[in-house]
Amino acid sequence: MRVDQAECTGDGLCVQLAPTVFEFDIDGLAYVKGADGELRTRAGASVPVPLPLVDDVVAAADDCPGSCIYVERPDGTLEAGPGS
């Protein structure tokens, strides 16, 4: 899963739905967090989705007003997000 900050509107729906995997940075945009709780601020950074949060992350991707969240299966198939 990853967030395209160039498309992020800073709406915060993702942070509300899955705060353990999404967080705002100082720039007001959403980023993904790793299992260690640290933000991944490198462009295109991705993290695995914890199994218990898959439904919340998919909902965040599907409902994101910026269409900036990409959820991919381990084989690279797009599960949710723009183009899915």
C-alpha cells in the first residue's frame, strides 16, 4: 500500500479509518506508517497492510477524495485505489 502525495487532498478520511497505517506529516498530507510506527516519507514508499486492517485500508482507498491510495496484492495486482 502507498499514498501518492501529489494527489493527496489532506482530507483525512484515511487517517480516521486506519490511524495505525496512515498519518499526516507536517505538510498536511497523508503518509503510510510501517510496522514500527514510523512514517515513510520517501516518494512512492509502500508498506504491507496488516491483515486485520485490510478492510479499513481498502475502504480508505475506495473513498479517498484525492484518489491517491493504492492497495496492491502481493503479486502486484491492484486491489483498491485509482484504476482498480
